[in-house]
Amino acid sequence: MTSRYETGSDWTSVDVGSESPESSGPDFSAVGQAETLEQVASLVRNCTDCPLAGGRTNAVPGEGNPNAEVMFIGEGPGFQEDQQGRPFVGPAGKLLDGLLASIGSQRENVFIANMVKCRPPGNRDPAPAEIEACTKYLDRQIELINPKLIVTLGRFAFGRYFPGEGITKARGKLRMKDGRKIFPVLHPAAVLRREELRPTMIEDFKAIAGILEGAQEENLGGEPAGIATEAPKPAQLSFVDAPSPAAVSAPSAETSMVDVGVNVEEAPRPEQLTLF
């Protein structure tokens, strides 16, 4: 099995087998009929719709508040996530927790999911067919949660909405796509690898608070203006007496590079960190 990496907006190929294994997994109609996030999660855990199912320890459906105002979408599970069946529990997840704390929130207030629900072998990039196989689950999760804001973490999640665009140039700019607000930020793993990106990540998380409060409606990153300000739902994020960004301004032992190379969320490949 060969790896496939992003290079700019191009894809190189990956050999994941010409055919998916015989699948008794859920079809699109079953996912569309799921009425709760737990029903979607159950379908994910029993899914065999792509070859990733054969190598997983645990599927990672996602977790969080079913009524979350903010939904975070990452790339895919890494080693720790595969072991625990939970998203963002490695060093990158610890950093994400710290960033949430810096704006007065925690993961219980938001919903966190990934583009693919099973760990790709060797932490390689997910193949397009694997992303496509998981799309139905992510689509249904978004429908059920109906978040006020979707925050994409890294290039793969951003590419779901704006294919071919570079994350570094797009990050920090509020966008609209199919009636939903999309706010792209760097993947936390990028900050673990490149410390100079930490202030940028902190800045973007501060902006999330402003978006929820309607303060960035006038700045839509080049998208058409005239989008009405939405009345906020009961706050999922508290911005009063929020901890200082200093809480995430320096790496801790928990977000060290000790486990680099173990988790796709922990150790981004250089191709995912391009500044162009």
C-alpha cells in the first residue's frame, strides 16, 4: 500500500486496493434516517464501506454537545484516537483543549468530528475514496447538530468546502458555503510542529468568539456581503473572564513532540504545512 500526500492543490495517488471489501455496512438511506448523533455513531462503528475498516481498533465517530453552536472538523483519527475511539485525544487534542479554554470554553460545549472516521494505516493521508465513504456520516452529523459555525482544522477539512484553496492564505477569514458559516484555521498539529504558528492559532480562536457574537459579519473573507447577523443561541461558549491566551502561549509537556510520528493529529506532514 502506497501513501498519498497533498502537494499544493494536487493529489498524488495511493493504492488502497481497486475495490472495497464486501460491505454489509450502512447505506446512505440508513444514515439519512438516523435521528440522533448516537444512531449515526452506531452506524459508523459498524461501517465496512471502505478498506480502512479492516485496520481499525476503534472507529471514531466524533463527540460533543448535540446542540453545539460550533462544530470542529479535522482530518482523521491518529494512533491515540484509534485506541480510544475519541477524536483529538493526543497532543494536538491537548492543544485544542487549551485553545478552547483560552476563549472560555471546553470540548463539552462544542462538537468535534473528522473527515474520515477510521485511522488510515501508518497515519497516511486519507484517500479520496475513503473521504467519500465517510461523507454521508459527516453530512448527517452536521444536519442534526445544525451548528452556527463550522471551524475547519487544516487543509483536508477546509478542502471539503473550498477545494483547491490553500489553508494558510484562507485561515482566519469567515466564509459562507451553502448557507453555513465556515471559519478555517490551521490544524493544531501544525502548531506543535512549528511553534511560530502558535500566535496565529491563538488569534484565530479569539476570532471565533467575535463571530458568535456577530462581530465579524462584515468581514467575510471576500465572500458576498449582506449576510444577516443571526441571533445567538443560548451560549455554548462563555467569553466572560476567559483565561489569558498565555494558557496556550507556550508548549507544555502534554503538547510536546515526544509522540511525533504516532498520530496524524500529532505529527502533520510537511505537505500539510505549506504556506502557499
